[in-house]
Amino acid sequence: MKNPVEPTSESIESGKIVYDRYCARCHGVAGKGDGEEAAKLVQSGHPKPSDLTDNKWDHGSTEGEIFVNVRDGVGATGIMKGLNGEPGASAADMWNIVNYLRSLGKMGS
């Protein structure tokens, strides 16, 4: 799946806003997997949220794969819910998150 949203600074900024709203509580403000909910997940026997700044992506690293994870969630964990059906979360918002994630760490290089 090809990303239809150009990774402009506006898209990346918009992606960060949506990321902060839906993703940061688990993945952390900087995407390192250390959000306020991360410790609770680990204590309850779930895996630690992924560090989105490294170059190791267990659930796919192409833009299309990242989009599907953002949209549908990650079924392997059963914890990460996707944004599909989330009020106010459009496909463009999800692609903006992809662009934001690409701007982080080694994945953006």
C-alpha cells in the first residue's frame, strides 16, 4: 500500500498531534515504548509497547504495514487497538501518524 500523504512538515506535525492523542500513553511521548500505561501493561503480563524509534519493527516496517497496524491494531498482542472506527480519526490522520513515525529515530533515516 502506497502512502498517499506527502511527508511534509505539516503532515508530520499533524501526525504528532494524533499520535499524542491516541498512541503516546503506551508508546511514550518520544515513541520509546515508555508511556504512562507501559508499566501497567508489563505488570499485567503483556509485552512492553514497541520502541518506535529503533530499526526493529516486529509487525512490519513498510509504510503500508505501519498504516495497517495503526488502522487495525496489532492482533498478536490483543492490546493495541487500531484507530479504525475511532471518532475523529480519518485515514489521512493515520497516514500522518505514519509520516510522524518515519520522522523518529532510525526508521526515518
